Amino acid sequence: MKIDEIQIRVRYGETDQMGVVYHGNYALYLEMGRIEWLRKLGVSYKKMEETGIMLPVISLNINYKKSAGYDDVIHVKTELRKIPTVKIEFDYEITNSEGEILTTASTTLAFIDMKTNRPVRAPQYILDKLSD
């Protein structure tokens, strides 16, 4: 499926006293990867919400392999697992500049109608962009 990769430099505020990235910040890195994946597909999270569809995370799984530290450059690879239905699933791999795997992860998000707060099918414009 479609894959995208972004690069992030770890900021001081994302680390603990030992200079190691705090584990909770990895969820933020995954979100950054996911938003850029959608943007490069031609889908704006903001515009999707303006049309009444939100995309909350309903499942998050992170496997920590090795630490990242302050000022490290990390690479977040985001891959769509399968064509979305009412859910969209991503797999991730975070590596350092040497190509070592730091973290693997997966997320599942649900397409939710903001008026009814009920699940809906993936918008057709997303499905159309995936078939290009």
C-alpha cells in the first residue's frame, strides 16, 4: 500500500532528564507521520473535519526497540495497511539516521460523523485518491 516517510529532529522538551525521548511522545510522532501521509495523498485533516468527518484513534500499539535522544534525527515511515472501510489502519517504523529500528507501531482510526458521533464509511474522495 502507499508509504510515506518524514524526518523529525528530537527537541529538548520531548526528552526526559536522561536526554531520552519520553515514551508518550512517540504517539505524537506517529500522528505527524499520519497527517503528512494524508496530506501527500491530497487529503487535509482540517478540510475533512470541516466536512463533518473526524478521525479519532481507536487503537494504538507501540513496540519500543531502542531509544532516541535529544537532537537525534528520526525517520517516521507510515504505511497504509489496507483500503479503508469505516476504519483506516496504519503501520509505522521509526528509525534513526543510521537506519536502526527504534520503534514499530500500528494505529487504527475510525471515520466518525461529527453530527451523529457514529461511524461512517471512508469518504469517497479518499478511496478515489487511493485508486490513482
